[in-house]
Amino acid sequence: MNFDELVALIKQNGIVGAGGAGFPTYAKLDKRADTIILNCAECEPLLKLHRQILERYAYEILSTLDLIAKTIGAKDVIIGVKGSYTGAVDAVEQYIGSFENIRIQKLREIYPAGDEIVLIYQTTGRRPNPGALPISVGVTVFNVETIYNVYRALNGEPVTHKFVTVAGEVKNPVTLRVPVGMTVKELVDLAGGVTTKEPAYLLGGPMMGRFGSPLSLVTKTFNAVIVLPKDHPVVQRKNTKTSIDMKRAMAACCQCNYCTDLCPRHLLGYPITPHEFMRVVSHNTPSDTKPIIDGLFCSGCGLCEAFSCGQGLSPRMLLDAFKGQLRAAGVQPPKDIPLRDVSPAVDFRSVPVKRLTARLGLTQYNKTAPLDEERDILPKSVKIQLSQHIGAPAVPCVKKGDSVLEGQVIACAPDGKLSVNIHSSLDGRVKEITDKFIMIER
């Protein structure tokens, strides 16, 4: 398979980053890359699916990485997996000898080991300049499920389903492979139902996830549903208003610097200083723009507010609010900002996931959530969103009333734009088409 054929295959089969913002995977294939990194850090507490997929499909994933590396000319493939994920490590080590240029790099049990910048540094020692993409240092990063989806595409199967961990206040925590477009309520019911009277539904991890509802829809980037009581500290923190966070910062920030001292990107030499940002906010001196502009380099990992701050303040949420205002105003991250030296304290200021889980009050929910692929999950209907990725939404190419089959293209990537095809996740009939989704009834 040549480069153009691989690009076309990935685009046509609707493959996007399966664990983050959903960047179309074909656009990450780049012949400048000399190194490919498989991200199996999965640093968010309670999430299980990537290590489970790697353990079950190690050979398929390694062989697909080998094909991608040969196609783009990369000389080195690194499997970045936490050493504590013994099942995944053992599975990789069983097959890795069959591949000449693939090696395993065992990662520490820290948060956020899965942040691209942290992962690239831990596995290669390289650091992209602030605001630059990984390819600027010759690296391309993929997560485990994304590569598994490429494997399936090589065998004629487009993206129709998603692996999702269902955890927290549910009867039977589990990881399932479910049709794209089904609802959170259907997912939770498959895990035995809710076990708390007033549930909140966190979509994604407890650090960087967002709240949804029972009617929220599974997408190609949807990793987890964590059900928590509405009075849980994680829920209360995420539900605070920016105006209240601002007043609390003005009243209580003592400039202890802990938010900066434990900031993973600051420790790697990036120009992000949350304590200086908080000083600008708390002193109401917006003319001091540098800490605010530097906030555009924040990864949003949330350590500053969930772990570091002894006052319980929310630097990340305030940074997010300011970043949103800057982007709305058309302000771009500054370029050609030099990196500082890596802090000599970087290894001593890393936050263990176990301690973070305890600090969040989630230890009781840290259960196995076994991978179950045996169930034939067939919802009565699905609503498949037209925009599940960075770039232009796909354009419907079916009509209301059409009969469709699982795997059939129902929305096409527009010509000349960053986008991918969307496929039906079950056999059925098109019931409704809007500018946001296509509804299919089984």
C-alpha cells in the first residue's frame, strides 16, 4: 500500500482520533515523521478502554503500526504504555519481536502521562516549541483505538462503533463496544443501571470530561460515561460559575505558586505560569497580558485546581474562560517563543494517579470494568452526528426514507475540506435528517 492509498482508505472509512478532539487521522500521516508513538498512557482516573484494547488486539495493532511506519518512512515506533498495565505490556511483549523497528516504553503511573507534550518528552526526550505540532520534531502520535480502527479499515470495516467505559455509580462497571449514535441512558442501562438517586453524567474522564445528560449521544471520540452523585466534589467543582471562581480568586489566592510548581507543561519549559495568571485576575490588572496570552499554551489537564491549590481555587476554569474570549477575538498563540530548560524537579513533582484518584474522591469507583464484546448491542434507533471531528461536518448523502446497512456511507466528506465520511452504525431506515444528525431506526 502506498501513501496516497492509505490516506484515502483512512478518510473514506471515517477514522478520527478516538480519544481526544477527533482530528482526522489521515491528516496526521506525514512523511516528515521519523517516529510514531502509540499513546496507551490513559492517564485519566477510572478509564480502562485503551489498555484493554491493546491487551486483546496487540498483534493487530502492532502490525498496523508497522504498516503505517513503512508507508510514511518512519524508522522508529514506540509503544508508550504504563508499566502498571501488565496485561497490555505482556501482550505487546509477546509479539513485539516480530517487528524490527517497534519498541516498548514503559511509562510511570502519573497524571497527565497521556498529554502529547508529556508523552513525547517521556518517550523521545524531544519537545515541540510552544504552539507547534508534534510533527515539528518528527513525531506523530496515535491512540490505541485509532490504530485499531485503521486495522479494521484495512479489512474493509469502517468506523461504526465505539469502545466506551461505563463507571461510577452503576451496578456493573464495564467497557463495551457500542454503535455510534446511541444514548448515554442506553449505555448506563447496559451497565446495570444507576445506583444513586440524583445522578450526574460525566462524559470522559473526571479531570477533562464534560457533563452531559441521559440523551447525550455516543460519538467517535466518546471514551467514557462516569455516573456520580450530584453532590460529589468533582461534580460541584465542575458546576461552579466563572463569576464565582473569579471572586474566590480575588479573595483567596495567596500566590503560593503550587499551581505553577506542579504544572506539567511548565516543568517541561513551556511558558505557562498559572500563579501569575491568577495574580492578574485577583488584582484586576488585565493590562498585564503576558500571563493571559501564555495561558493559550495550557493543556487543560486540571491539576492546578483539582490537586495543587490548597485554597480550592480554579485556575484551569478561569484560563479556559479567558482562552475562549481570546479565540473569539481572533487572538492566536504567539510564535517563536523559546523553550526554557526542563526543570530538574520534573520527576519529583509528578502526580501519582493513585493519589489523584484519592484526592478526587473516586477511589471507591476504581473497579475493573471488564471489556465485554460478547453482547450484540442493537438499539432501536441511533442519531449519528454529522460533526464528530475537527474540520468541516460531513454532508448527508442519503434521503429520508432510505434503507441503509451497517457500514454504509450516509454522509460524505466535502471536497477539499478537512473532514471524513460518516457511516451507519446499524441496519435500518433513515427516519430524519437535520443539519446536526441523521436518525436511523432499526
